[in-house]
Amino acid sequence: MEKLWSPWRSQYIELIKENDKSQGCILCNISKQNLSDPENLLVDKGELTFTVLNLYPYNNGHLMVVPYRHTSDFSSLTVGESLEAMQKLQLAVNALKINFHPDGFNIGLNLGIASGAGLHEHLHFHIVPRWNGDTNFMPVIGEVKVISQDLLATKKILLDAYTSFKK
């Protein structure tokens, strides 16, 4: 059996383990931040969901669409939350296509620890832009993941795109 190691993921897992539960849910805390603050990774705030850049991305532009309501139960999502999440995923696809020109996307939801969910207690949808050949020797041989752009620079580009879609 072949194994593909992703050692960069361990930083994220350790961050989650170290998170002081008295400070509450990381995603709930992010949802309370101001969209206009250039130091956070928020890209969009809707009525029922928000969109944030992943702090430990698999690729440049890796976003998460997150319901404000703290739940780990997928079947508990309301019709409104489900609809807005899909609309925000479509918006993310359009913004990423226009600004980063990916060849494809991975869009998904990890339910439970066994599925690989690092933040299993708060649902969040991932959207990862993909480019032909983006899995190369760096992560496979060098055990290093190359993210080609600073997260805050990515945020600025996406904020501009989201704003233009809302006009």
C-alpha cells in the first residue's frame, strides 16, 4: 500500500488540540470578527453563513463556508442555511475562477473525526482550487507544501471580487 504523507497538516491538528476550550469555538470566534479588518481572514459574511480563508490551506485560495450556528449535525442544517451555503460556495467558485484561474475544485464537508475533520464540532464546507500538476515533488518528496501567495494578499483579491459580485 502506498502512503502519501501530509506533515503540514500536523501544525493544524496541534493548533486545534491546544485551543483553550474556555475561549470557545475557533469558527464561532472568527464569525464575530469584522470583515473590514485587514488582519483577519474573513472574506464574506452572509445572513446565515460566513466565508473565511483556511489558515492552513491545501492550496492558495482554500476557503471555508461556515454556518454561524454552532452545530456538528449535518442533518440539522435548516433549509436557509443549506441554501445560503450552496450560494456562497457558488460565489467562491466564481471569485476563484476570475482571480486565480484554477483548472478545477474540490468542494466538500468532513463529518466527524474519522473523516479527517480537524474542527469536527462546527460544520464547515471546504472549497479548494486545484491546478493541473499542483501535487508535485514538493509535498510528495520534500514534505513541504508550497502556498504561492500570502493569505492576506489572497484575502484582498477575494474581497474585491466578492464586492464586485454584490453590485
